[in-house]
Amino acid sequence: MKVANHPFLAHALRLSIGLTALVTLYFAFHFLTASIYALATERNIDYWTKHSDGVTLEQVNETKLMILKALQHHSDHPHYHNLLGKVYEW
């Protein structure tokens, strides 16, 4: 039984492949966005560790918002929760 001989099966196969691609893109977008926010947070924390005398409350609050945005996109990632804790230490 070939899929090409059955138009309904061929259409269903194309539809399922398309939906799978869309779902994959959706999750990839969220994981990528979360990773970018987390990377920016890590860089700020590293900079603060080296130059702690110039850290302002405004910088800490902006960084906290960044890691909270990362958690909105990927709330189960334990490293992001760890980064949030590090921001709260500042």
C-alpha cells in the first residue's frame, strides 16, 4: 500500500509533518529566547563579580526582569532558577 495511491493518506501525512514542524519551531523559539535572556543575566553577574563597586539597584532590577522573562519562556529550567537566586543575592 503506497501513500501516493491514497490521496487522503498523502494529505494527512503532509499535514502531520507541517504541524510537527510548526510545533518544533514554537518550542525552539521559546528555548532560544530564554537562553538569550539567561546569557545576558550571566554576563551581568560575571561583570558585577569583577566590578562590584559600580553595581546599581537599577542594574540589578533590570537583570532580574531579564531572568524572569527567561523563566516565562522556560519555567522548568533549574539553571534559570539558580540565576534568579544569584540576582537576588545582589
